[in-house]
Amino acid sequence: MISDKSTEYDSPEESFSMHARQSSVSRADLTRADLVNANLTNANLTNANLRNANLTNANLRNANLTNANLTNATMPDGTKHL
């Protein structure tokens, strides 16, 4: 269980998902991050490093991935980004 000042989460992924939705995580280093089922709706991932990240089933609706590094990332549909 992870908690912040007002909320408890069952996993780091749930915590990240809740905070990333409609948030800016631009320039974040998310190398090898496990973002399976993450809700990244409207997230600003500009210049984020998502190299080798697992985004399987992640919701990227309206997410800004401008200049994000997606090398070898597993995309929401399960394919690898080369």
C-alpha cells in the first residue's frame, strides 16, 4: 500500500496513474516503467523517456507524447515500438 497526503493506493502503478491523469510528467525518466493499465488520459509526456516501458492496455487518450522516447516500449496494443 502506498499513500500520499490524502489517498492510499494498492500499487505504485495505481498511484502513478491517478497522478498522471491530466498532469504533466514532461521530461520524466520512465525507463523500464511498468505502466500496464495506467490511465494517462490527457497526460503531458512531452520529452519523457519511456524507453523499454510497458504500456500494455494503458489509456493514452489525448496524451501528448511529443518527442517522447518510446524505443522498445510495449505499446497499449502489445506491439513493440522500434
